[in-house]
Amino acid sequence: MMSWIGAIAILSATTIFGFEWAKRVRERPKKLRELKVTLQALEAEIMYGSTPLHEAFLHIGKPLKEPLSTFFLTISDTLVEGELSVQEAWDIQLAVLAKETSFKMGEIEVLRQFGATLGRHDKEHQQKQIQLTLAHLNREEKEARDIQERYEKMCKSLGVLMGLLIVILLL
């Protein structure tokens, strides 16, 4: 009786692991799309609203879901305090965002390069930087969707199958 309870616990744990792994694979394209829309909103704030960066981050951060909301709102608060430059605040929050999301190093590097240009140029050059960043993120999103299509079901199946393998080996 005790061995069956253990077998069910092992199978449940590995199945949950597989589904969580699949969730991370599924969430990456969604977060990239959300980030792209947010950068387009930032572009509109800069180009058409001539909004200062701290206000633009506040405006675009409020309607977002976590963790992007916290990312932009914290940068806004940091800029209002005036202790750090835009790039420093961006880099600090980018490190936090990298830990909280399933973004790969490619996306983080694109965002790091974008953060280095924020607030340093006129509106037209800033718009070009946003467009360049969006082009890179489009490529990353396409890759993320390809990975999702290939690996999401596999992750779920592997969780269940690994659990079954462990149970069979232990019985």
C-alpha cells in the first residue's frame, strides 16, 4: 500500500514538473508579444506625446501584467528619485526581469542594448532605436513560437513518462 502512495506521489511530481516546464515554453511568446506592444506604446508616448521618460514608463506600466508592470513602474519611480541614470535604472530592473520571466539571453541582450540608447537621442533617433528593437524582438518571438510548437507537448509527455519510468524502476 505504501509503495503505491509513493508511486502516485512520484508520478504526480514529475507530471507537475512537465506541465510547469511546458507553461514556461508557452509563456515566452506571450510575454514577447506583450513587450512588443509595450514598446510601441512607449514609442507613441515619446513621439506624439513628447512625454518625459519617467511619465512614459508610468503610463505604459500601469495597465500591464506582472512582471512587466513592475519593471516599468520601478524604473519610473527610480527616475523620479533622480539617483540613477535611465540606463542604470533600466539595467538593474532588466536583471530582475530576466530572473522573473522565461526570456532568453537573446531577448535580454536586445533589451540591454535598447536601454543604453534611452533618453540619449532626439525623438526621431529614439524612434529608430525602438523600431530596431521591435525588429529584433519579432525575430525572437518567431523563434519562441517555433520552440513552443515543437516542445510544448513533449515537455508534458516527458514529465509523465519520466514519472512512469521512475515508478517502474522502483517497483
